[in-house]
Amino acid sequence: MANADEVQIRAMTPEDIRATVVMFADVAAEGRWVGTESGFDQEKRAAMYAESLANPAVHRRLVAVAGVDVIGSAHAQLAPYGVADIGMAIASAWRGRGLGARLLDALIVEARDAGAHKVSLQVWPHNGPAIRLYTSRGFVPEGRLVRHYRRRLTGELWDAVIMSLIFNHISPGSPYGDDTSIA
């Protein structure tokens, strides 16, 4: 097995779609790291990837490739108001080897290049390694969605932690102040 330094991180191409869907299905089957659960429609996911590749102004997709194998993927979706929502998945055999950091660093560059003033993500509160990675890159918690996601297979209600990385600290904020009565 190649080491993480030998892995190529690059923009996803149409030729990567099938392998990326298979890798993602393996991560989803673990049932604990991504929101998508096992048994999702792989053809629909492949079509979604293909559609997003046709719109790089809004969607940026990266893959991590070892030899010919897709071992990780990441995406950024830029909203019209300038926030890029991101997500990542890494094959189980490659976790804990520095690949997540490399993939996240490349994704941050992509989001910034797309014009994002902020990057936002959601992570399960039990995913300590991912939270530590995001924190190491300057992401901060913004809140928690409590009992927000119903897991289709178990019926459990999972929380999600919202984290963000702000690029633009110069533009003015809202001129209306804060109404802290809702806090």
C-alpha cells in the first residue's frame, strides 16, 4: 500500500465518478462517519456527481487517488451568498495517515478560489478525529443541531456540530446589531 505522501489529490473527472461512488458506498456502509446511509441509490449519486462537475463555479470536487484507486473525496458547494458547504469521505484503510489533512487543505484552497468568504461544515459529535482536524485548520464551532438527523436504518436521532472557517474578516457585518433576547 502506498503511503499518504504518494497519493495524488486532484480535481475529480468524469472517469473518477464510478470509483468515487463505490468508495463512498463503503464509507456509508460503516454507518458512523457520513450522513448518507448504506443502501443509497448509487446511480442517482453518480448522476449528481456528473451534474456538479458541469458547474465548477458552484461545485468543486476533489479526489484522492492511490495508483488507480479513489481512496478519498471532498466537495465544496458555493451558495449564492458566498458560503461554501464542504464534506469529505476517506476510505477506512487510509484514515489516520495524514490524507484527511491534505484533502482538507486542498478543499480550502478550492473554496477560496471559488470566491467563498466562509467555509461551513457539519460533523457528528462522536467524530473526534475529524473535529480535531478541522480545529487544526482554524475551524471553530458555531452551534449544534440537536437530535436533528434521523438515521433511516435505526431510527436514532443524531446531533451534528456546525463548524466554520471565515476567510473575510474585513467586510462590515450587519449594521443592525444583535438581539440577544433569543440567546
